[in-house]
Amino acid sequence: MKTPDACCRILDKRLNPNHHRFSVAPMMDWTDRHCRVFHRLMTRRARLYTEMLTTGAIIHGDRTRLLGFDQREHPVALQLGGSDPRDLATAAKIGEDFGYDEINLNVGCPSDRVKDGRFGACLMAEPALVAEGVHAMKRAVGVPVTVKCRIGIDDQDPEIALDTLARSVVAAGADALIVHARKAWLNGLSPKENRDVPPLDYDRVYRLKASMPEVPIIINGGIADLAAAKQHLDHVDGVMLGRAAYHEPWRLLAADPELFGEAAPHATMKDVFEAMIPYIEDQLAQGTRLHSMTRHLVGAFHGVPGARAFRRHLAENGVRQEAGVSVLRDAIALVQDRAVAPIAA
């Protein structure tokens, strides 16, 4: 049963346009609940996404473990992997009842495991099925339903494939489309290679937006910093950062000032870490291992004096069974004082 706060939050989403100006991409093994709390401490406005969760795992698995999240993460979206419309509707409803602000369908992941399960990027070849899934989810939930896709797969012509998928899912009720601006090659490239080898084609995404001006279009793929994000915002409605946000999370401290004209939640990375420590202490008390949380923090001081010592200390000491907050505090002390001042994006 939804709490009153959850009901009000969902009502707000129905009344107000879903804002996707800036978001952090869903990334397998990375954007778990601990990572998202860390990111939220640096930006109030970014939309955060879960790792992809399959419909089967949500329907039949430990929902609290898979879907539980900290309330400070809002706005946060649940990304689903699946293709059966009934299962997608069921999983989407479960996600809404847990309090997620958006349900996103993955039509972009190129891994073999995903392909074998008939979800992810292979669904670019089945736009009608994707549209059925979107329609089923829209009937099941009141929060926005979005789709994340590629510009095409394998030998598809992106001019045809992307347009066909986009128009199909929008007709089915999709509230926004997030486009990774490169193809996925399902035969011959590994998932890692598919993140880098296929050439980026940002202009294709710009053309999609020009042809569908009423539809929120968010661009993703190879966007290195907020300066690049600003350039994309001249052409599309939103920008989604992936690896740049994870490996160099300090960039997120500038997101609210640079993209929304608002103050950052904290002035420096040191302040962010101080704000993170109570969360870490609470999680440790619940039995979470320190490394499960600090593994997301190692890029916080990238490129500044003491960063290497910081990373080494966490790597060597954070994995110990008895590791506590003192390990993190000792690591922070290895970073020179000037390195914890505000860092430009």
C-alpha cells in the first residue's frame, strides 16, 4: 500500500511535466542505492536511475532487497528489462508501489545475456512489441513511462530504425525517449566494446527531436562533462551522463549551478563526504560492508593531489570485514586541503 507521501508524490508527477534536463544513466553494477545516495548529495535536480532489473527478478525475487531505496534519492527512476507486456505491467506497478518516480524500459543494453532473454537492444528489431509493453505499463501505473534505446542495431538504418521505434512507443504513450547516440552491434562486439566502438551520431538524435518537437528527447553516450551537456541542450530537452558521472563524480557538484541556476547541495567534496558519513554509519549498523559503499567514492578526488593515496587506502582497507567509517576518514585526510575546495566542471 502506498503511503500518503507516496500518493502525493505520484499526484505531483501527473500534474507536472516530467523534467529530464539532466540525469545520471542507469549502469549495471554501478548505480545501486549507495551510489545514488552519494550522487544525490551533489545534485538535487539530477534524475537518478537504478541498475536495470529484469521483470522476472522483480516479480519472483526479493523485492525489498532489489527495489528498496533511501527516500532522499528522489527523483529516482526504475529501469526494467523485459519484453512480455503483462510482466512489464506487473513489474512497473510493483515499482510504482515502492515509490519510484518513473518507470524506464531498457531497449539499449547489448549483452548476450540480455539478448538471450529477449530484452535490451535486440528489441530495436521489434518496435511493435516494445510499444505493446509501453502501452501495458501506461495502463498499469500513473508515473511517467519512458524508453531508453540506441539509434539502431547491427545493419539497421538509423534513419528508419530510430524513427520507427520512437513513433511506435510515443503512440503507445511513452512520456519521453532517452537515446544512446550510437548503434549496438549484437554480433561481434562485447558489451564494453559497444559502449565505445560504434561511432557516435549526435546529429541523428537532434534530427529526431526536430521531427518530434512535442516529445521530450534526452541524449546519452560519450558526454564527457557539463560543458558538452550545455551544447547538447541547444538541440534536445535533456542530457544523461553515464561513465563521466561515475568515474569523476565531482562533476555533479556543478550540475545544479551550471544547468539549473541553483546552488549545489554542498560547497565542497569534503562537505559531501561529511554528509555521506551518517548514511554509511546507518548502513554499517544494518550489516552492509563498507566496501559496498566506498567503491562508488574512489573517483571523488580524481586528478587532485592525494587522490591516488585516497584510492589506495580505500582499496586496501575498505574490504576488511571490520572496516568502519574511520577507514574513510583516514582516506580523506590523505587528500590535500585545497583538493576539497569546489571543483569546476
